[in-house]
Amino acid sequence: MENNQETSNSKKKSYTGWILFVIIVIGITLPFHYLPERLMVFPKNELTFSNTIIWEEDVDKLIELYNNASFFEKQTIRQEPLVRKLMEKGIIISETDK
């Protein structure tokens, strides 16, 4: 009987450890954008899972979207927090910035 209780306590400690690990990982990843291909990390404006990991393909899609947009759509795209951060970091540059 005592052996079952020890096993149960051991499982509870194991689950608690995993839950704590998950909370720490979420706490570390939420406030940042990660660009693994460029080895860059920079803070987000909001705590969301959106655009936590940004691949080069995602940047290319943003550039393509911007290039195919109308003047007003370009203005809107430039106001998006992610695009502004990428422009600040020099990952995306505007033709007028050259």
C-alpha cells in the first residue's frame, strides 16, 4: 500500500515538474519574436503566440504582400507592429529608405 502511495507522489512531482517547465517556456517565448535563420530575437508589442517564430519565408511573404499592395494598403501594412519591427531591424527596407 505504501509503495503505491510513493509511486503516486512520484507521478505528481513529475507532472508538476512538466507543468512548471511548460509555464517557463511559455513565459520565455511569448514576449519575443524569434528569427532563427538570422539568429535574432526582439520584443513584441503584445503577448501573443502570433508571429513568435518568423521564418525567412514569412518575411518573403510580407515583402511580396507589400509589393503587390495599393498605396493605401501599403500605408496600413507599414503600421502593423511586426512590419515596423522588421523595418527597424533592417530586415525589411523600403525603396524610399535606400
